[in-house]
Amino acid sequence: MRYSDLGIGGNIGGAGGVSVKSYVFKVVIEPDKFEDGREAWQAHCPALKGCRTWGHTRDEAMANIRDAIDLYVQDLLEAGEPIPVDQGTIELPEPAVVVNV
């Protein structure tokens, strides 16, 4: 299961008592411009070094950073690395859904 649609990353467990955690990552989305003056948006996740993307619109940048975070977290899990938890990250011991308004 991919968590990018929920705005969270984490471990998912099935039957057998495997624990499920949820992570909420702070992201930064800033306006930018192409060389020709067209609007663009930069997005990054401070807790995940090098996790950056962009979009033509703010919404596209948000969708792209969700995907980038999901892929980053999946790579960490596959490599057996811990998921970074810092001041911009919330770790919950149970499943959660994040709603951005």
C-alpha cells in the first residue's frame, strides 16, 4: 500500500500483529519562475535530505512532494534505514489520515 495519497509514510502490517506507524512530514512549498517568466513552484521536505521536487502549480508541487516522500520512505525501509524524525516530523504509533486545508 502506498501512503502518498494520505500524506503520510510508514510501515504497514497485515494480520499477525505487525505494528503500523504513521509519519507526518512538514514540507516547504515556495513560488518560483522559469527563465521565460512562467510560474513554477519548488517543494522540499526538510527532514528528508535531498527530497525535492517542483510543479507548474502549487497543487502539482504538493502532489509531487507527496510522491517524492513516499518513494524516499520506501527506499529507507527497503535499505533497513530508520525514518528520520525531527522537529518537522510527527511519528504516530497507529494508522492516521492527514487532511490539508
